[in-house]
Amino acid sequence: MYKKFYVLIVLLLLVACSNNIKDAIKFKQEYEKYNKEKIELNISDKNIIEYKTTEEINKIIKEGTGIIFIGNPKDNASRESIKLLLDASESTDLDKIYYIDSLKEIKLNEINNPKIPIVLFVLDGKIIDININEKEELTEDESIDLYNEYLEKIHNVLQDTCDEEC
């Protein structure tokens, strides 16, 4: 009986890990595909992006906790933002960033002048912070400021402390 239970647990973990790896590679490919015509990105194969549908995002916003990134690979502001968000997450215990493509999933392209990218910071079913970066190219100082802002907000979602070195 215990053997079956352990085998089931291992299988579930393998499936979960497999989906995360697929999402990471898919995200890397989607964003790096535009490197020649947009801001160049080098995204790790082991990034923490997890694709979600609008229904899943709505559920997280209503009752969950996490970081939600709404953007698209063709938008330079999205590219700048995700680069800094992923960099900031590396120095934390954050294990996933939920992603939704604004062009494919929620059709923001049908709205005049959509504000993307949008990063939602959700804690226990409440949006505790929102970041909208409309700049397609950031200066070095702006990049540092946005990185630090993301880092602080990630720590707020994780409810951990951030000392002066983070």
C-alpha cells in the first residue's frame, strides 16, 4: 500500500516538474524569437514562468497568492520588465511567476492604447500592488529602480524580510 502511495506521489511530482519545464522553455522561445528586432533577452531554460489562462488568473486574484505578469513578447516594455522581474526573483524564494500573454489570452490588442506590461502582486486574494511599465527602453538608473521595486514587492508577497543587501 505504501509503495503505491509513494509511486503516485513521485509520478505527480514528475508531471508537475515536466509542466514547469515545458512552460519555461516555451516562454524562453517565445521571447527570444524576437531578439533580432526587439530588445535582446537571454532567458534561462530554468526560468520560473508558469502559463495561466484568464480563468486561472482570476482565481489567483480572488483567492490566491503570487506574482502575475501580463505582457507579450513583441512589446519592448514587456521585454524590459520581464528581464528585471526574473532577475529580481533570482535573489528570493519565489518559485513561480504566473504569465498571461496579453495578445493571445486576454486580447488587450483590441483596446486602444493598452497599458502593458502589468505586474500584479497578489497576497491572499488581494492585489497588494500593481506595476505598469510603459517605457520601451529604460536607462541604467531606471532599470536599477525598477529592479529594486520588483524585489521589494516580491518580498511583500512572500512575506519575508528584506535586509539592506537585497
